[in-house]
Amino acid sequence: MVRDVFILGSTGSIGTQALAVITQNLERFRVRGLSAGGSNLALLARQAASFRPQIVAISQDKREEFAATLAAELPGGEKYSPEILSGGDASALLAGRASHEAVVLNGITGGVGLAPTLAALESGATLALANKESLIVGGALVKAACRRPGQIVPVDSEHSAIAQALASGVHHKGLTSVNQDGRSEVSQIILTASGGPFRGQKRADLAEVNAQQALNHPTWSMGPVVTINSSTLVNKGLELIEAHLLFDVAPENIVPVIHPQSIIHSGVTWRDGATILQASPPDMRLPIALGLDWPVRLEKTVMPLDFTKTQQWQFEPVDHETFPAIKLARQAVAASATHPAVYNAANEVFVAAFLKGNLPYLKIVDSLAQVLSEHVGIDNPDLTQIMNVQTWAKTRAQEIVINTR
């Protein structure tokens, strides 16, 4: 059976790699919808011309500009006119058009991915979730929107690894730590981190860090926001919150560990003391492919590890004094249902300011701690309250940036 796919954030890192996976498996997938922010209409037009989706969504109001760009991409005289959605809610509208049998890959970056995540879940489609921020921001709302067990399939390499490790348990289906009897056989989640470009350095060494240095990730090729988050370990804080929500594991039972080779992508320690870890090359096409067709494994998605060659895999504890972002994430989860949304929203502002040269590197997490300390949490928030909290966090973060200059 050919599966319909809707890709949100198609011109970004996740989206382009997803389309590469689909290109190798055209007998299994059919692209029905593409969405993008609108900053790279030329690439979006090339994607549309190649895959011929029925619907293209653009977050900016660039309908006519895109139509002209697409027409120029088509061979002479060829007719192809997809439905074009535009505006801030375009990705959510596209996700809501998916069928129960389809898969929606949410590769949008940031908290703006929440509305498309909710729309995809409400449509009944399988949600391949690369936009961790929407789960972190939406929390219980996202989980409540699920129409069936296993509707959310994680695409982050770490959470895909955890799901694969959980699937090895005889009583588990791979997407929850709780077995069919309602008990957990999981003792700990092992959450690996590369350590980023500043592994082994102390706080004093990071005072003069610039954007070029922070963007120089040693093992992964990612977008700028995720790469900066990896360097501060905010990304690992976000992933800890995501793992807590996805797999029903208490934050104190999620153990981050530095693994610079990025070969072990995470794993599970069971209550009997056994640990199962997932290993593969640092290539996002593998978790993307699993997200598109879980639990089916596609042929030759990536080259496997070569165990005929000598290898050394290294594991180190996290230096929480130099990189306090993970501790902040634990505190956010414990504080209230809306503190994780503040964690994410304020960080987005601080990272953008750092990339523009308007905020020192160390101030990213220091300022994040300040905003979290000022937030008055809300238990059981509705969507409007969550949106208001994000607005407050971003406004307060902007004030801090201005006062830091």
C-alpha cells in the first residue's frame, strides 16, 4: 500500500531529508502536501514540481509569488496547479486535511509547530513528530488530542532510539514505558548527547564564544537554532521534557550522558538491570524513515556501522555547572504545566539574539533562568493560556535582550 505523506517544514533540514528518503521509496510513499515558511520559495517550487503534491502551504502571504516561481520550474507547456494555502495558519490547515491512513511529518522549528501538531492529531493521521517544541509547549493538550495509542511517532534521533529500545520489551509496543498491565518495567531512560562543540570546556572558556564557533557542531548537520541549542545543552533539556511526556517516565529517571561519537542515540535500562541501546551512524534519515512508516524498516536507508573496524565509544557525565540547561528543564517540569512553554519560548528569543550578535553566549541560559524564575505557573492550561504564556515569555526575553546591550 502506498502511504500519503504531508511534510510540514519541507525546505528545512528535516523536510529535505524526508524527501530524500521518499525519493528512494516512491513505491511506498506519495507526497500529498508540502508546507514551508516562505523564505525559500525557489526550493519549495522545485520540491512541488518534483513530487506534485495536491496542496502547498506557505506561512507567509506569498501565494502569487510562489505560483509564478512554480510555473517557471515546470517544463514548457506542462500544467500543474496545486491548491495553495497561505498565511500564519496554513500549515495547520494543511495538517488538518490529512486522512486517517496518512502520516504528517512535522519538521517545523519552534513553538509555532503546536497548532499543526494539534491539527494533525485531530485529523486522525499518524504524526511523525520532529517538532519537539510543540509537545513541550502543549504538553497535556497534545497528549489529549491523540485519537489512538501510538499516534505520535518520535523523529528526534534520541526519542526514536528510545522507542526502538522500548519495542524490544516483550510487553511493549515501543511508544510507552507502561506495559499492558499498567506497570512500568523501565528503570531509567538513557538520553545521550554529543556534548556539542564546547564539550570539556568550563564556563570561563565560553565568555567570548561567537556564533560561528557555536554553529560548528562536531557530528550533526542541523539548522542554526537546533545547533545552538545543542551547544548550550538546551536541546537536551527540551529532549528530557519530551521524553518525560512521550514515554511517561519521571524526569528524575531520565539520565543524560555525554557520548561524543553520536553512535549510541539513547536507550532504556530495565528494572532487572539490563540496558538496551540503539546504535547507528549519526544520520537523521534513519529516524525520519522510521517515523514515516513505523514500525516498518525500509531497505538500505543508511549505511550500517562497520563492526570489522576498531571503534571506541566514550561516555561522560554531564557538567551541570558549565551547562545548567538540563537542570533548568527539570525545574521547569516540576514547577508547573506552563514553565516548559516558557523554557522553550524564551530560549527562542535568546538564541535569535545571540545569532544576531545582540546577546553574549553565556547569557542565553543565564537569561533563560531569569525568565523561568519570574513566571507564575498555570496548572491545566487551555490553548489560549498557553499562547498567552508564550507571548509573555517572548516579550520578557526581548526586554532582557534590550537591557543587556
